[in-house]
Amino acid sequence: MKKIFASLGLIAAMTINANAALITQDLIEVASDGSTGVIGSITVSTNNAVIDPIYGTGEVLSFVSFEFLGYDIPVDDSYFFLAIFDSNNVYAGLEYLDFDIDFFLPGIADWAFQGYFEAFGNPDFNYFTVFENGNAQPRFFNGLTLGQASVVSEPATLAMFGLMLGLLGMRRTLQK
């Protein structure tokens, strides 16, 4: 019986991606006078990332949630999105972020906003812009940086952990 449980645990560990995680980071505006403020947050899932085995990076082409200036942005409003993280250290957060969003909320907001962040590049090139009501001139144009990453295991990993706890409990009852 012990061998069966050990085999089941090994099979479950191999079929479920134990590294799947949600990475959440604040988007922080850096004004020209050096002042900063949180303008939103972004969450990406590493589950469906394309992993580059040579560089050890993961590329994500969509976000799980994107909150910007107090609004939750639907995934469908994303015209372009790319986030890159270190697949060997997801706790380091996003190393690269590039997005272009068209957001329309009748009577409240008609925005197009873009952002670019590269952790290891020149911080002067990291920016976000907000265009309002189809104007060609941006309403905002400031620097962009990211806050500290918060990493949470995805439900599949938690399900595997729960399954293993259940099997350990069953094993304990069978031994009595």
C-alpha cells in the first residue's frame, strides 16, 4: 500500500507544474520632480509562460488582472502585452513589462495608455503615458517603476499540496 501512495504522489508531482505562480506588482509613477506614487497593480500567471531554456526567462503574453488609476482593466482591452520574468527566481518579479491598452468606460473614461519597464536598462527609458479622448498629445507622461513582487502559488499547486496532505492522513489511519 505504501508503494502505491508513493507512486501516486510521484505521478502527481510530475504532472502538475509546482512552479506555477501568480506574480503581483505595483505600478509606480515616477514624476519629473522625483516624487513617486502607486498608479495601479498588475498580476501575471507563470503557468502558461513560454520558458526560454537558454536565458532562463519566462514570457507572458496576457495578464490575469490589471488595475490602473482605480479601474480594473479587462483582458480584452489589451492591444499589446508582454511581461518577462526570471523563471529560476519568480520572487524577483518582472524584469520587463511592455503594454498598450485601450480602455473605454462610457461617460467616465476613454483612454489609451502605454507603459514600458526594463529592470536592467536605463531607468530614464521606463515610462507610462495616458492619452485621453483620442487626443494625439498625452495627458500624462512620467517614469514607471515596479514595486516589490508578491508571489502566490497557483491553485494547481495548492491542490497538489492538499492531495498529498489527504494521502498522508489516509496513510496514518491505515496504519492504526
